[in-house]
Amino acid sequence: MSFLGSRDEPADQRTVESRKKLRESMNAQIEAFLNSGGEIEEVPSNITADPPKKPSSEYGNRPI
């Protein structure tokens, strides 16, 4: 069942039934996570993993 969500799965095998099994598996994993004390935190959509970087200057870094 690990291949159901991958791009390796051919389009003709992506059926309603296969997606239903995938959703059921994912729901079972979420329930197990929550039952073991895990928490789900909703992250705002404007948050990114990469913080802004200081611009680097390329001026004058070529050898003479």
C-alpha cells in the first residue's frame, strides 16, 4: 500500500477504491498518532521553512 500515493503509480490504477484505501490508511495512522499523545498543529499558510537571507554583494569579488 506504500505505493498508492506515489507518482510511480500509473494513472490507470488510480481508482476511487485505491484512493479510499489510501485515505483509510492515512486516517488510521493519524488516529494512532493522536492516541499516542501526538498533537496536530495548524500552521498559517504564509509561513515558510526558509527564513529570509541577507542579500550578498558580488561587487568587487573578481580577481585583479
